[in-house]
Amino acid sequence: MDAASESSDRSAFITAKLGGLTFEESNTNVPVNHSGSSSSASDLKLETFTVDKSTYCHARIRASFYPKFENEQTDQEIRTRMIEMVSKGLATVEVSLKHSGSLFMYAGHMGGAYAKNSYGNIFTAVGVFVLSRMFREAWGTKALKKEAEFNDFLEKYRMCVSMELVTAVLGDHGQRPLDDYVVVTAVTELGNGKPKFYSTSEIIAFCRIWRLPTNHVWLFSTRKSVTSFFAAFDALCEEGIATSVCRALDEVADISVPGSNDHVKVQGEILEGLVARIVRCGSARDMEDVLRDHPPPPCDGANLDLGLSLREICAAHRSSEEQQIRELLKSVGPSLCPNNLDWFGVESVDCYSKKADKSVVTKFLESQPEDYSTSKLQEMVRLIKDRRLPAAFKCYHNFHRANDVSPDNLFYKLVVHVRSDSAFRRYQKEMRVMPCLWPLYRGFFVDINLFKSNKGRDPMTLKSLDNTVKDAGENCGQQGKDGLDDGDANLMIKLKFLTYKLRTFLIRNLLSILFKEGPASYKASYLEQMKRWGTSVGKQKELSKMLDEWASYIIRKCGNNQLSSSVYLSEAEPFLKQYAELSPENQVLIGSAGNIVRAEDFLAIVDGDLDEEGDLVKKEKVTPATPEPAVQEAVQKDEGLIVFFPGIPGSGKSALCEELLNAPGGLGDDRPVHSLMGDLLKGKYWPKVADEHRKKPQSIMLADKNAPNEDVWRQIEHMCRRSRVTAVPVVTDSEGTESNPYSLDALAVFMFRVLQRVDHPGNLDKTSENAGNVLLMFYHLYEGKNREEFEGELIERFGSLVKMPLLRSDRSPLPDPVKSILEEGIDLFQLHSRRHGRLESAKGTYAAEWSKWEKQLSDTLAANSEYFSSVQVPFECAVQQVREELKRIAKGEYKPPSSEKTNHGSITFAAINLPVTQVHRLLEKLVASNPAVRSFLEGKKKRIEEKLERAHVTLAHKRSHGVAAVARYGQHLNREVPVELTELIFNDKMAAFTAHVGSVDGETIVCKNEWPHVTLWTAEGVTAKEANTLPQLYADGKASRMVIDPPASVSGPLEFF
């Protein structure tokens, strides 16, 4: 079956499912009686639930959002690949609006409502309320019936609908929305196996049948349209708002499908961004079919009284989060939310706790899988744990199954909370090795059933296993979705607009630095952020002026009371509005302002300072900031230098510091070198380093203490911002592992060195009873970053990096006994940490195991002392290499690594860039052959040569002709275009050549200017734009003309400027 037939059949299947479902026949899932078990009783059952040969588990994904694929290519590489695939007819690029909200997933009244990494809280209650509101606005008096049908439909077909929840009650993003709404972003068939995500055309069909809100989508299926899209974004990236962006994309797209709600009317003009992804080449045809068969639905409830709004309910019940949740769910009613179990559990029982013991995960992995899907989920969880990916497994009681709980039958909900994007990246690498792995999803919730069965697997189960194995085999090859290769199927790029980023990244996210560290540190931070983005120089200057005024304004108004990030727009919006009104240029810079809504009156209360993922957000008390000088961006030899060590005990930093301290000539300049050993100091170390630097501001400080985590790095950055000092990280060179910048080989050498020490100032030597445990603790402080990520972050933060050699490249592999003892220690450390956190090893449950392991470690390393002596780079060589690198930095000769990030914007006009030398030669020929031209150029030739640094034929300018007109030249970007220069028109104020633009691949390049020309020269005070008037001036007798016969032929690449 071809892709088009398959898509058509699938669309028909969706319609058949929806059309064939009635409330009466589908309402077969009768809710169970929830008045039974308490969770405390369930905990007791879990404690007594032992895993043996008769123990089975059954697991099903209950809600999931798209997998997060981290593209390893640069943005430019992704763009190039997308254009290439579309040009060859292999794919289509689909673009959608990125609404500024939070993820909300709904799987029906039995399946549950979920935020990104949590459920049963204010975020999901708000989501359910807004979803219900959407039903009432769409269906009017039929809403209650349709809500019940919708619930039953999702339960019957095991589906999950993901939405962007945009509301003013859950904290500020880029702009407070004018209305509270949801937009459907994914529809997933969970079934009994791997989730299947609907295509966008299928989502629109689904949503139009149920009258759910859809997003604005554009399809680009030709080279001309897709190149125009990227060019349009580049033209708008620094000033785009919803109106200008949607208008431009509407003009260049092959298909535009407006969303159910106009972004300007519900969210506002501030647009977060666009999401572009690769979809199959038949997507445009599928979309046309859906738009024909499913016209936009009516809105039957538009004029009905829908009761209190979300903001009114939150404003009326400000006493607690629980009260707000109850009132919201009460307003929703039983048709969509027949019970409150996910929020409040079984309330008839006095004592209950939603959380379950973490041993659920252990017993889940130890149990026999009932079917193939369960085995695949076990495989995922096991791999995440084995590879120590930064993810948490949160277990909760499933109160929907409370009445079914017995000592041999337990039900739970598992939340897979990915804590860092690095987990997705590392998991993708595992999928390349194991292509049958299921993807790691964003928003990942699993229902788990642990039970006893003495019957073994019955034939039906085995048959199910066989069928699903066969089904899985079809997805284990190198082909991804819709026949695209895996690498191409997941190509996706997020494109955000500066008008949004200035609010969220430069104002909201830097409030802490502004209030705690002061305006100078704030300025250094926002400049660094804009530098990373590749913001144009002109826009950086404009924003710097505005942000400096903002800093002064908000500090003056709030004093030492830091503005809350959740309501920052209460202050930022009036300021931005006032600033925008000062000039048209400011209005373009700001984008849109003045949408002032007092969120303080109705902001949802979040107990425990939970963010949208259910994580605790720590509030810090702000201390007054003192005025400070601006930070220097470059490494300067007349400023202070701090050398620090993001390492592990045993890396040789103290010995290195001693050698550097005693080296003749220091680091090659006149600055004195000092060392501060952490093991000899009492109290907090880094404040003492700062004090020493203040006493000796131009000295070189060797900070002889391990600096193992981002908290320490931030303190060092703070010192750099507050004074003229550059910090240089020195790290031990190591290959690292997939999840740690230090390899086991390096860790083994560190441990060997520590256990050779005698009388160490920090008491970490051969006499220490827990030396191995201490080194494992340091080792795990780096967990979650591979070597590339580790070094990249240090370079990004401090602009330089020095590597200290450790191991010979031609060394023998780590001996098996050494590798085994290290792996045993790592496993023991993780067991201890999960149970006791940071408790000393001698005081926990595993004290005896630690004592035994420390003895075995010492014996094993001692037995391999010859190996360790043979694999290390001679220390004097390592010192020499580090010293030479530091000398380069101290002299100001170090060049920080250049960023690979490509700056695409911001485009202002399209033009053919002509070789200046050819234009000059043409002028010389004209001077030689025409007295009038010679007379005109007398006294001007030198000025023309000086000013004519770039000769071009402007094809279109976004201010004069619109963004789309400029963007459409994208398909010919960098192609050589022939140009004929046919005449010279000039007067005493300006001169220009008339240009006739040729063709590329048989297609004439049409210039949008009424008079295509090359401006040669303008007098002082005359703008280049005024050269457009030369033909009219000639017609009026106010300019001269010289025909060039035969015309002069030149050529140049079509470029964006």
C-alpha cells in the first residue's frame, strides 16, 4: 500500500471511529467504586509484595507527547538538509506557531489529565477547566453530552490529546494572553503498544469533528516556497510579531491553514516562535483532502452565558491551591470530570498519600512482563537507570483502580521525569545501537499493574507477544516515519523571535542577576546572551539602551525586593509601552506593548512553589547589590587572573600549583603569582579568593581547590563580573564516558594517587577510611555531562580552557580487576545515595559493604601499581604544557574558540552583489571615451573609490516591498546572476548605472524596484535611496545620461543583506 492510500485510509478510519460512536453505545466503562482501599494500606501491601516466579507486571503508556529529538547538526545544516529534501521531492516542510504556554495532556476521565512531568495539581485542574470551556464555546447546549462522549471515546480507543495551555493564571511568559485557551498540538493512539502520533492533517480532521482548537499551520512543498520561508524568518527574526509573521508566511507558503483562534486576538502580538519540521511529501495533498472534507465547525456557544471565567474563579478563591482546584473542577462538572481522584485521592479514607514507595520501580523491573509492550517499557526504564541518564521515576497510587487492589494485585502510576535535555541526546545514541528501543517521550506517564499468577503465560498472551514482536520488527529498520530515514524523519528546528526573547530571556530570566549582583552584572549577562544568539550589532545597541533604562527603572521602583518572575509583566509591560511610544524605532524594537492585565488579582496559587513540571522552585532572599564596574569581554594582560580546577581529588592540582608558583618568571609577565590552598583554609573558600583578589587586583591567583559544579562556576563568574578579572579553568584531559567528562581510567589514576599520599593537609590519603567514597562523590558531581558538553560549557562561560595531560595515548586497557572494583563502587554509591542521600558512608545501611569495598579498592590498586606508573604522562611534561597555555592567556594571546552557530538574520533587502573591481574598470573606460563623464568625475573619482566598497543591484527591500517579496528570492540565494549595465545617469549630487537583470536556470530574476540600478556615488548629506529619482531628474532636465553601447556585462551572486 502506498503512502497516499495509507493516509487516506487512516483519515477514513478516524472519521469512521468518530462518526460511529454514540454516547449510549460507548458508555461501557462504568467507574469502579472508589470507597475502598487507602494508600497507606496499599503501601503495606507493597512492602509484603515479594517478587518471585509467579510475579507478573502489566504496563501501558497512559499519556505521552512527542519524543524530543536533539538534532546534532547546526541550524544551518538542518536548514540545508530540509531545503535539499524538499527540492528533490522527498519531503515537505511543515511550520506551525509556537504558542507561549505549557504542555497539557488529556487522556479522558479514566486516563487522567497531565502536565509535562506531573498530574493532580493546579496546572492540570486549570487545563481541564479551559478544555471544558472550549467544549462549551464550541458546542453550546450540547456541550455536556459531547464532553461525556469525548471521555468515552478517548477511553475506548486509548487515546491522549496534547495541547498547549495558554493562560494568564499560571505565571508570565512573553505576554499575558488576552484570553485563556488551549491549542491541540498532538493526538496519540496509545493502544496496547507503542504510541502512534497523528499527522497534522489527521489532527485537524480529529479536532474539527470534536470542535477542538487547532494551530495555524503552513506547508512548503517546493524549493521556492521553503527557501522563501527561511528567508522570511531571517527578515523578521529580530522584529517579527504575530501579524507580520503570519502575513509573510501566508504569502510564501504553498498551503496555509489558519488556526481556530487568531493568535493576535487570544494571545496577543508577541509571538514566541515557529516550529519547522520535516513531514512526508504527500502531506500537502492529505491536507487539501482534509480541508475539503472537514470545513471549519460552527461555534454554537459564542453567545451563551458560560458562567464564571477561569480568572474570576481563581480571583474569588485565593485562600489555597486546594480551594482553587476544587472550585475549578466543580465548575467543570461531572460530564468531563466525574471524580477528583487524581487530585484528592479517596477522600472517604482519613489517611492517604498520593505518592507510592520507590520500590515500585524495582519490583516492576524484577517482575515478568505480561506482554511485549510491558517488556519494552521495562527495557526503557532499565536502560535509563543503567546508563544513569538524568531522569527521575516518580511513583503514585492509581486511585482509579483502588477498588481492585488486593495483596496480590497492585496498581500504580509511574511518571518518567527527564531532568535534562542531555538525557534525550544520550538516549538517541542508544537508539542508534538498539533501533528497536522505544523512543523517550516528553510528558511520559505509565500505568503499572503488579500481580501474582500461578498459571504462567497463557496461549493468548503468547500470541499477543508474537504479534507485537512482528509489529515491532517493522519499526526496527533504518526507516523512520513515512518512509523517511531516521535522521531525516526527526529533523526539526525551533525559530524564536527577538521580541519574545527580550521579555523572557533578557528581562524575566535575568531578574535574579539584576537584583542580586547589580546592573553591571546584568549588562554583562544580557550582552553575552545576545552574542550567543547572533543578534545584529545595531539591534544589540538598541536593546542595550532599553535594558539599561529598564534596570534603572525597576531597581529604583523595587529597591531590594526582587520582582517576582511569575508577574514580571506587571512592571515590564507599562515600561515597554512607555518606551515604545518614544519613537517609531522603539516601537519596532519592542514589537507590541500595552497589553496590561493585572495577573496578581487572579494568579493561581501553587503550594510549595511548584513550577509547571511539579518541581520545587527555590526562592532566595535578595541582598542589596552594590555598584560595580562593567566586565571586560576579552582576555586582557593588565587585569587579574584566577586559575581554577574543575576536577577530582588526585588530579594533581596542588602539585601543579606548587610548580607554577615556583617557576622562574611566573607566567611570563610582571604580575605576581599567588596560591590559595583550600585544604588549609577554614570557612567558605571562594569568598576568600574574592577578598584576596580585591587586595591584589592585578595578580594571578591559583585557586587550589576542586571546583566541581555549576554553583561554584557561578560564584567564579560573579567575581569576574564584579571586577577586572579573567577566570581560566584547568581540567585533566580525559576521554570521558557517555555521561561523565572523566573516564574510569582517569578515576582509577586519581584514586591510586590519593591512596599513595601521606600526611595530606585535607586528610584525604592512604590513612583515610572513606577515600574511595569521597572520590566517587566528586566523580558523581559531574554526572550528566559528557566530555564535549563539559568542555563546551566551560568555554562558553569563561572563554578559555586549559587541558592537563594525564594518560598516555598508547596505554594498555584498564585491568579487569580495577575496572570491576570501580564499577562495584559506583553501584554501591548509587544504592547508598538513593537511600541516604549525602549521609556519610560509615553511617548508613551499607556501612559494612563500604568498609569491605574500601579495603578491596586499596588492595586492587596497590596490586596494579606498575600499571598505573606506566600509563601516566610524566608530571613534568604535564606541568610544562599547562604553563605554556597559561602564559599565552596571561599575555592576552589566547584566542577563544569560535562559535559554530550561524547568524542567519536579520535580512533587510535582497540584492545582486557585483564585483567592485569590474565596476571601477567600467568607469575608467567611460572616462576615457566620454568628455562629459570625465568632466563629471573630476575631483570625485577618489571619493567614489573610497565610498564604492560594495556595488549591488537592490532587488527588493522589506520596508518598501514587504517581507515576502524579499523572501521569494531565497530559492536563488548565492546563485550567479548576469547583469547588463546600459547607461549612466548622473548630476552633481549622485550617480548610478541602469541595470538589466538576467536569468537563472531560464527564470528571469524580476527586480521589484521600478528602476533597477547600481548606485555609484552620492554627495555628502544625500542618501542612497534618493538615487531612485535619477530617471525622473533626467526627464526633467536635471540630470545627464550616457548610454553604454554595447552594454557592459557583469555578474554576481544573489545575496541577502
